[in-house]
Amino acid sequence: MPAADPSTMTTPDTAPRVLVLVREGCHLCADALAVAQRVCAETGAGWASQDIDADPDLRARFTDHVPVTFVDGRQLSLWFLDEAALRAALTAATAG
């Protein structure tokens, strides 16, 4: 599994709390986006997605390892985004 460097993907002042790296036509990516959208709508957290194929560095780093979900710049999941885990990460980050 490739090592992620979230500092190159987000900036604390402008970045949404949740970032989902995806690829067009990926069914797991569609599932992860649905989870992110639902949980972030419920919690009020900002979120975004980024297509790794639009960025040569991301494509090289993650190849077929998508979706990848980050919360506050830290990798939360790879391939599957669990709704409860995302909620817990958002809550823990807010509380801490």
C-alpha cells in the first residue's frame, strides 16, 4: 500500500475536513462518496473529492488503491469507507 503524504493534499486553512480520492468509473469510489456526503451533511463537516487521474503525482502514488479517505489530513480508510468510522473520526477530531 502506498504511503500517503496528506500535507501535500490539503491545507488546514482552506481544506474541507474530509477528502476522498477517487477515480472515474470506480464503484467503490461511488460508495465512499455517498457515505462521505451523507455523514458530512449530518455533521456539518466540509468534504471534497479529487480524481487521482487528474493529478500525475496522485495517480502514481495511489494507482489502483482508491478510494482513499482522509479526515483532517490523516488517512482514515482505503477501498471502503465505513460510515461509523467516519462519524467517529469527525467526532474525535472535534473533541480533541
